[in-house]
Amino acid sequence: MDNTLQLIDELIAEHKTVGEKSRTLEKAANDVRLLSGLKEAGDTIVRGELLQDADLKNLAQIVNIIASWLETHFQREETALRPAVINYGNNRFVAALDSLLFEHAELRDRILHARMHIGELLGGSLDQERRDASIRDLKAHLEHSRKLLETHAAKENHFLAEISQHLKKTFKRKEKQR
């Protein structure tokens, strides 16, 4: 149970950093860096136009770093946290976690969509009008993805705090019974 509490504390710490600011790619190792990476990706697009293809390549790099970190984070929640909640929680906690984990699919799809969108823009096959529209769509997509991720992290943080309290109470009860 101590390992479970430690995992929960680590995940809570990652989620607490969501509101902070960070603008460098090297720091893309937790939620705040992920979210600011998404913000940076959106900010790369200025007034519906990209300055040059180098900006698109930079954008692709940012999204790839985000996707990699996001997948690692989601895997921890899905493969380490879920079994612990099943073992130590109750049906209400399992159902709540499953609902949160279901959101991972949408967030993964949004990142995949952004990658495909960037690839289409880098392909150079769009006329200027479609390219401009595609860039505006990509910016809106990235901004919305960031907002969804912030909301998701806040809900997970609330859940993790609740399950942590539950586990601590359960642990104390078992200690008293010994």
C-alpha cells in the first residue's frame, strides 16, 4: 500500500504543476511543461500564418515531445495506478478512475490529429487559401487540446487526493486491527 501512496503522491505532484509557466522544450517532463509546450505550439502560429517551414518543423518537434511524455504519464496511470485502485479502493473509485482513463483516448487522438495536421502542412500540397485555413484550424485545435488537458489534470488531481485519503484511512484501520 505504501508504494501505491507514493505513486499517488508523485502523480499529484505532477498535476500540481499544471498552472506554472515554462517555455523551453528541454523542460517538457511534467504536466506544466506539457501544457506550456502546447501553448508554445499554439504561439508558434501567429495571426493564422506560420513564419516559415522551420516553424512547422519546430512545432512538430514540440508535439512529438508532448506526445512522448503524455504517453509515459498515461501508461503509469493505466498500468500502475489502476491495479492499485482495484486492490485497495472500492467500486466507486474504480468507476471514477475508469472514467478518467477513458479521457486518455481522446487526448491521444487530439495529439495524433495535430501530428497529422502538421504533416499535411509540411507536405506543401495545399494552396495558400487552404494552408491559411488549415493553420487557423491547427491553432484552435492546439488551444482546445491544452484546455482539455488542464481540465483532465485537475479532475485527476481531485481523484488522486480522494483515493489517497481513502487509502490512508484504510491503512490506519488495518494497523489498529493488528
